[in-house]
Amino acid sequence: MKKIALLGSTGSIGTQTLEVIDENGCAEVETISVYSNIKLAEEQIRKYKPKLAAVMLEDKAKELKIKVADTSTKILCGKDGIISCAVHNNVDTVVTAVVGISGLLPTMEAIKAGKDIALANKETLVAGGCLVMPLAKQKGVKILPVDSEHSAIFQSCNGDSRSLKKILLTASGGPFLGKKRNEIYNMTPAQALKHPNWNMGAKVTIDSSTLMNKGLEVIEASHLFNIPLDRIEVVVHPESIIHSMVEYDDNSVIAQLSLPDMKLPISYALTYPERRYCGTKEANFFDISSLTFKKPDTEAFPCLSLAFYAQEVGGTMPAVLNGANEIAVSKFLNEKICFGEIPELINNVMSKHSAVQNPSLDDILKADMWAREAAEDCL
Ligand code: NDP
Ligand code: MG
């Protein structure tokens, strides 16, 4: 049984990780972290009895400490508290299920402490993959993908990506599939939050509607599987049954299929190389009946091309793409910019950045901060 730190325990991936554990008992929860949702954190503390719980916001941490004073869970706060949860002695695997760049530092510290990583937080690899992957190799720790596409690739190549010719990364296409740029320019947050196949946190749902999510996943895949961009192809597959495919030199294609349910990749990351039932329903192919495929429309969804471009430039540019996107998504959700302005803002910020090659962690964090400020200035 794994002993996990669950960073982002109150989110979509965090709560589904706990559902998987309830279903198949694959892990024990040693530590948890949240941003501010102390109501749910309290319930989780009472049910899972973690040794530590960290709350990002200090006043919320103080409140939680009083609420759970009758338990044995120690409450910590801020970034340092989250890192303490990640590196706790009892933990062997860190489930990184926080959103955005906030995953980077705790993941790096966990790797330094020799913990395996079950990684949902793609932004960590987008911004810092050039540091995270070599560090994991040096420390001999596993980075097990939780993102469904990357789990599918990992499953399809049996964990060994060395002989792949190509990755076929599938995309649902999001709620605006088939629409033209002018038709979606003024779409509202409520419209963009209606994902056809997946129920996820707000940030990744908006990223799915702009196809930035697929762009971030292309970068994530190139780091995880050590494969150049020209060998990653995005295939729009609206049914979300094939979660991605790999192609070999003989043109044989291997895919992983299931109903869309994040519990499956979460469970696989925690039980690998074994498999356990985790609550995902069986796929009935007679009900599904057809699987369809299209090329992505990068004119309507320029975020996908921006991500390819950022990774081609390399260095600090992917961190800038990610930082600018985080600001753009939050401004869109707060109705400060319209849907069509999301790629415009990111493009604007990227065009002002001179990428630093072979960046240090400090260079990446500075580039992220710079991108956020530059995005605010553009507005
Ligand atoms: P949610 O927004 O649902 O949850 C985010 C979690 O992280 C919450 O527990 C939240 O705490 C915490 N959190 C938010 N901001 C911070 C911060 N600045 N510092 C520390 N903790 C923070 O996100 P998801 O679960 O949807 O996504 C998590 C990650 O997994 C993302 O990187 C996403 O791209 C990836 N992913 C998600 C999928 C999904 O199906 N949801 C699928 C594939 C990948 P609080 O509740 O207190 O705010
Ligand atoms: Mg995904």
C-alpha cells in the first residue's frame, strides 16, 4: 500500500483520489494540503487522519487548527507547510493535484527527498520540465502520469517510451468544437465551463475550451516521454474513449480505451504496475458504436499553436506561456477579458519575452512572475 501526500486534496483530482482509495484501499493518506477550503479539509482530517495538513492561507490555517484541535493532525501553513507535507518521512508517493505553477516547488522538493510523484499538475512540467525530469532521473524516482492522456501513453507503451515513433495525443475538442474564431470570440465563462465529457476544476476546464490544455499536454508529453514535438500529433476525438495512442516503426498503433473517468488513471498511478478496480464503469462498445477523429483547428483555437511555439523556443518561454495563461484564464473567469482575448493576451506577453536557455529554477520562477506582471500590464 502506498503512503501518500495528497497536495490539493479538496480539488477535483484530490477528491477523486480519495474516492479511489475508499474503493480499492490502494493508499494511506499521510498528509494533505489545500489552498483555503478548510470545511472540506476538516472532513478529510476526521476521516483519513493524516499526520499533517497544510493550508496555503495563514488565517484559514489558524481557523482550521482550532477546529481540529481534538485530532492528532498537525496544521501547517503557506508554501513551507505544503513542502513539509510533500517531504514527510512517512510519505513514499506525492500526488501533485494542485493547480498551476504552485505545484512546481513542492514537486521538486519531494523528488529531492526521494519520493515518487503521481503527477496531475501539468503546469509543473510545462514550466519546469527541463529541471524536474533530470532531477527525477538523478534521484531515481518515478514520475507516474495522472493526466488521462499521459496515463494512456504510459499504459500503451508499458512504461517504456524509448522505441516510439510517434505519440497520438487525443483531445475532446472541448465545448466549442467545430465553431469558428468569430463565433466563439465572445463566449461567456458559463458557456466555456460546460465541458461535454469531463467534470474538472475551473482552470483546466477553461484550458480545455481554448485547447491550451492540449498545448500544455503536448509539452507535458514531450518531457515525460522524452520525445520531440515533431513526433507528437494532436488528434481531436470528441467521444473521449481513446485516451491517447502510440505508434511504432512498423506503423502498429496501441491505444488505451475506457469511459472518461479520472479515477482510472489516478488508480493506475497508485497501483502501477498492478491494476485494481477503482469504480470506473465498463465501456459498452455497442452503446458507444462509433469513434471519430479530426484535425485540430488552430485558427479557431490559437492557444495550441502558441504552446508548440513556446516549447520550440524552449528555455523560459514555456513558463511564460503558462504564467500568461494562468492570468488570462483568471481574468476571463472574472469577466475582465472575453474568450477571444485569451490567446491574444498570451501571444502579446510571449512576444515581449527573450527566453533564457538552460534556465535555473530561479530563472523559471522569475520568468513566471514576469509573465504575470506583463499580462497585467497588457490589460
Ligand atoms: P481544482 O481547482 O479542482 O483543485 C485544485 C486544488 O489545489 C484544490 O485542493 C485547491 O485548494 C488547491 N490549490 C489551488 N490553488 C493553490 C495554490 N496556489 N497553492 C496550493 N494549493 C492550491 O483543480 P483540478 O483538480 O481540476 O486540477 C488539479 C491539477 O490536475 C491541474 O494542474 C489540472 O490541470 C490537472 N488535471 C486535472 C484533471 C481533472 O479532471 N480535474 C484532469 C487532468 C489533469 P482549495 O480547494 O482550498 O482551493
Ligand atoms: Mg488531460
